[in-house]
Amino acid sequence: MIISLDPHIIIIIILTALMQSLLGIGILFLGTPILISQGYDYVEVLKLLLPISMTISFINSYRSRNYIEIDLRIIFLIVPILFLMYMTLDFSSTYIEIFISLMLILSGGVAILDLSKHDGVKERLDEDYKNSNVYFQNNKSFFQYSSNFIIGILHGLSNMGGGLLVWFYNRMFSEKNKIRAMVAFSYGLMAMSQISVLLVKKETLNYNSTYLILLLVSVMIFYASGAIFKRIESEKYSLILNVLIVFMGLIMIIRTLFV
């Protein structure tokens, strides 16, 4: 089903663009399951969301370019996406929906458990976070390559590697600006890789003036998001977001298996 830019589609893209501007992910991670749950084809969803996600990610990357590290681990992220997306793009959308649903439930559930475990105990949260980061830093090279490879596999199969990407960089780095920059840069490369596969598979990428305006609006939202970000309490925001993610995953499972 070709996706027309109806008002509710535009609202979904604008809201997920705002989320991506704040967190580094959102357009693909939330836009994909929302649109698929409404009956839209997986490939058409990719065509709609990938250019906007890539544009916002690379603008964010350019603004934070001094924090970005580029080395061979990028290959371990990109190659699985290229290979698996090329091999599975024509798979039944039912299998893709089930896989995406499971990824939503898993990523959201783990995040909720992590947040609830430390609820109201800031000192323990700080200590646990510090200890986990020390462990990751001591094994930095191994975790960088292996985690990028796993993220690439998940993203190539389902377009849902963003959640794990954010978790990974939060463990690898302690500086907020660096985390956000690395997430944006990696996410931009992931989107660019997926667009390359669509072109190789000879998928038609036709965008009208309405889409270009929507792309421009999404970029404007990115630049306006700084003031909003400062007012958000991160833990409450994360808890609400992950509850919604799990709920969305359950709805998709029910819809796919029983409707």
C-alpha cells in the first residue's frame, strides 16, 4: 500500500521527528511500528521515513562533529544492514511485523525494569551506572565491534536497531554531547545504507512537493527542540516512552496473530 501524506501521517512524522531531535532516534524506531500497525507495507514505510531520518541525523551530526569518532567499527554496523536488508526486503510482512513487535517489547521491557529498579534511589543509580560503564570501558574494543554487529543485524532485519544503539552509546561514553553525536551519526549511516539497498533493489523513490515541505518542517523542528529538551525530566520521559513502546509491541502482536 502506497502511503499518501494524509494529516494523521504528517502528525506521526512530526511527532517522531521531534523525538528524534531530542533523543537521536524516533522516526524509524517509533514511526515504523506505528505505520505498520495501521496496515502499511514495510517497504513503503521505509521509503517514507528513511530520507527524513537520515537528514535530521546528519544535521545533528554536523552540529556535533567535534564529538564524533570514525573507525573500522562502522563497517561492523553497516555490512549486516546492507546484506540482511537486501536478502529479507521481499519477505512476508507478517514475519517482519512479528519480529518488530518482539523487539519493541524486549527493548521497552528491559528499559522499564532498569528504570524501576533504581526508582527513588539516585545514589544507587549513579553507582551502578558508574560500575557498568567501568566494565564497558575496560572491554571497550570488544563491545564496540560486537555491539555494532548485533545492532546492524537487528536493524537490517527490522529497522529497529535504534533502541539498542542508544543503550550501547550510553554505556560506552559518559559525556551527553558525545552520546547524542555518536547516536545521530550512526543512525544517519544506517539510514543511508538502507536507502542504498532500496536503490539497488530498484525501488521507486518518488517524492512530491508536500513531502519536501514535510522534510523542511522536520528540520525546523530539530532546530527548535533545544528549549523543549531542557524542560524534560529524563527518567519520567524514558519511563513513559518505554511503556508506550511495550504497549505498541503488544498491539502489533495481537493484530498480526489474531486479526
